[in-house]
Amino acid sequence: MWEFLIRSLDASTIFTIAALGELIGQRSGILNVGIEGVMLFGATLGFITAQTTGSYLLGFLVGIAIGGFLGLLHGFFSITLGGDQVVSGMGIWILGFGLTTYIGSAYTGLLGLERIPSVLGLSPFFFVGIALVVITWFVLSKTSLGLRIRSVGENPAVAEVSGINVTRTRYLCVVVGGMLMGFAGAIYSLDYNPVWSYNFLMGWGFIALALVFFSMWNPFILLGGSLLFGTLWQLSFNPEMVLPGVLSRYIWRTVPFVITVGVLLLMATKWFRTRWGAAKPEALGQPYVKEG
């Protein structure tokens, strides 16, 4: 049971960090549905770097860097060109799915490095995730930068008139968000499950996307949702440890995705939009063109 709890917390860490990256971008008004693609790039290139150099540090840095680059790319299409943010995000996902399969195929198998030491049995990244939640909440809620981010996500035209550079603020958010997504992917491949294989994330990025909506754009609720989904994910692999004899493990493996679809369907209902719509950034997904 203790091992089950540890693995659940480790899984929740990856959901938390990836979803925080998306939350920061969405708070500024930019939607990125390509989290899965960014995580795949971060996981694959981080894995290859660590395996070829023997350095975990370089692996994580490469994962973070490629995530930031893809965030910048998404920003270029979504902010500078004013393109459809969903299309841009899906393009990143498709690119990640195809290109990482080609690049990583030669590195299929175990990482081959000594495992990263745990802290009280937990991955050290669990504590990093908690710290990032607190930092994100503090920055968004208690600082002038957070006020600027929330302003451009609510009404970019008014924010621009108030002297806030909407383009610069949004670029900052998508790049930082991309870095967190790439970091989350690297944690998966270098610490949580250090084995590379074809499409090994299996939908984690889409669960992280749903968590942002589930959280009502609140970092602390997001953490709670990540703990729930981390537990459900681990339960889908080891149901016998908690509920022996209750349903097939193959049915349990569908549970996280069924709940994810349920959350997204709930968000689309008129009842939800009427009751909770105020939490959603008003300009989310809408391109902004500066007048004059």
C-alpha cells in the first residue's frame, strides 16, 4: 500500500507541473491543447540527452529548453500571427507524436543510469511541484506581474490602454508554460518511468489539460485534482493492491480518461458556464490585434 501511495504522488507531480504550465498560459488568454506534444518532446530529448551524456542535469535542461522553444513557437502562431490556438496546439501534438517516435526509436529501452535518490521515499520532484504551486499562486494573486497576466487574459484591449504590453506578457506566459510542460515530460522519462518506448505518455498531457479546467484556474485546486488523477492512474495499473477482484485492470485503465472526458463535457454545459463561467479568463483562446 505504501508503494502504491508513493507512486500515486509521483504521478500527481507530473500532472501538477504540466498543468501549471497550461494554467499560466490560459491565465494570459492563450490556450495550448498540445501539452501532450510538448511533454513528448521534453521526455524524449531529455531521455536521449541523459542517456548519451550520463547527466541528469543536462537531460532536464534540454527538456525545459525544448518546452520553452515549443511555447515560443505556439506563441508565434497564436499571438504574432493571430492564428487559431486550437489548430496550433494540435499541430504541436501531432508533430510531437510523429517526430519523437522517429527520433527516439533508436533509444528504445531502459535509461541505464542510477536512479535519482528519493527524499523520504518520495521523488524530490514532488516537493518541487508543491513549491511551484505555491509560487504560481503567489505570483498570479499577489504581485503586479500576476495582475498584468490576469488583465491580458480578461480584457487585452483595456490592459493595453492601461500601459500593459499584451504581446510581451503573453509571450512570457507561453514560454514559461512550455518550459514547465517540457520539464514535466523530462520528469516522466528520467525519474517516474525511465524507459523510452513508442507513445509512452499515453494521454498524460490531455489529462493535464482537463485538470486546468477542473481546477477553475486555481493552483491549489489544481494540486488537489492532480492528486486525485495521480491516484486513479496508479490504481489503473495496480487495482489489486487496493480493490482486489473488483473489475478488470483493463477497465480500470479507462477510468482516468472517462473522468477526463466527463470533466470536459461538464465544462461545455450551459449550467457550468452560467454558474462557474466567471472563473474562466474572458479572452481565453481569442487572438488580440492591437488597434492603431
